[in-house]
Amino acid sequence: MTDIMPSSILELAQTVSQGTDEIITVIMSQNTGSSSRYSLFDPLGEEVTEQLLEEDIAYRRFADQAEMFSTLERLADTISKDRRVTAEIISFGRGQVVDASRFNMD
């Protein structure tokens, strides 16, 4: 797993994904400063943006990998334009990691 995200959250997402056909995606972002930075996460939906603002960690369910990749591609376009925003995103499908992305975490 990763050294940034809490392993218990990732293990929970991995376990939940075993019992569903959905993709479970965990998003972690530790951003300091203005809360307006979280608006960059809008492609993931308002609920995710609010979760990140309050907790710095959120999750999102996707119906399938195509929906997940499409959404994460829009998110990548948005986040890559603002180097002040960091994010780590790990997606699970059927108990396996199907995607792992890090943004601006040099």
C-alpha cells in the first residue's frame, strides 16, 4: 500500500470491493491554505469535495472502470494546473488495486 494513506482505510476499501462489481476509490489530499483549492476536486462530485474539505480523505464508488477512468482523467486535467494541490488516489475492483495515481507529490 502507500505510506501516505492510512492502511486501515485502504484495507477497508479493498475488502468492500471484493463483494461488489463497483470500483471503490479512496482519495487523500492534504492541502493547506484556502478551502477553495478543494473545488478542484469537483469532477469527483460535490459529496467527495465536502468530505475532503472536512477530513482530507474521501471515497467514491464507480459503476465500472470506464466511469472511473473518465472521471479521474477529468480530475487529472484540473489538478495538474494547480501545483499547490496534492492528491493520492487508489481504486479497488474485486479486491485488487486497479489504479493508483499521485498528483503533485514530488
